[in-house]
Amino acid sequence: MEKNPHDDTSPVHVPLGHIVANEKWRGSQLAQEMQGKIKLIFEDGLTPDFYLSNRCCVLYVTEADLVAGNGYRKRLVRVRNSSNLQGIVVVEKTRMSEQYFPALQKFTVLDLGMVLLPVASQMEASCLIIQLVQEQTKEPSKNPLLRKKRALLLSEPSLLRTVQQIPGVGKVKAPLLLQKFPSIQQLSNASIWELEQVVGQAVAKQIHAFFTQPR
């Protein structure tokens, strides 16, 4: 499928239940892990790596990208400056790339204000991206809670990032917590019992300790 040589952050038509992927990912482990779970359409010349919807995309920063230097930053800035796109940055945080992660985190979250989601492998990334695209394809008009949850996931990067860093929470439980406790203040004031209803007893205790114990 040919792509016009105009601004490659322009909206891309993404059929329902599909992901439009940069051609460079064809045959990759990441794409192979997605096959059979979601339909992939490959296109040349995309700045983002994956379009989850017409307006939401994923920029994937590999271990090699991190180790190689700051070359990835240009792509992030291009998407961040585009009025057409909401970008989510997924990064491979491995033993080899861990030392470079803090600089990426500062640049992505503090400087650009984008959502940053670390993964340990392309297999984990495939599960995360599928989860994100499923969130995009739900019909929020039928359930206002889903609309709120999606807005929190994509529009409140600093809030989501903070909640994800609480011990025991991570990428899956953070949106669930924010759906129930839509602010850090509400989350920090929640009782263990209230937290248990969302994440279970063990994680509830970890969250409660995170907010109540001096660090």
C-alpha cells in the first residue's frame, strides 16, 4: 500500500480491530506475537510504529535505539508537535538499556508530556499494544466509564505514570485504579479494603504502604 509523501503524521485510516504498522516491523517478533490476535496492515513511510486508531499511535523505542543514542528523540518530538496525533511511547527497558532509561523517561514524560510505558520484551509489548487497541475500539458512548478510563489513559500521562510506578501496580492495574480513584489524592486516601475491591489484598497493602510509610 503506497503512502503519499505528505506529512507522515497525518491521520491514517485504521479499520476497526486493526493496527496499521510501519513496514519495518513486518516479520519481527513483535508483529508475529500480534498475528492471530489482531489484524495488522503494513505501510511504508510512517513516523509512528503503530497506529491504534486514526488519532492514537505508538512510538516503539527498542533496546538498540536506546543504546545507540538520542536518535529516537526526533520521532517523538514530531508526533508530540502534531495536532493530529496522541502518541504513546513504549520502550524496551532491559538490563542492557536500563542505564539509558532515566534520560528517556525525563525527555518523554517531563519535557514532552507523553505517556511512557516500559516493557521487558517484544512479547510483553505485543500484549500491551493489543490491550491499548482494544481500549481504543470500545464504544465510549455506551459506557461513560470507558470514556473516562480512556481519557485518563491517554490524556493524563503524568498521573498514569505515577500510579504505574507504585509497587505491585504496573500497566494493567493502573487504569483500573484510576477508574475507581480518579486522582492521586483519592487513591492515597483509600483504605486497604477499598483498594482490595480493585486489585486484591496483596497489592492493596503495597499501595497503602506506598502512600502511608515515609520514603
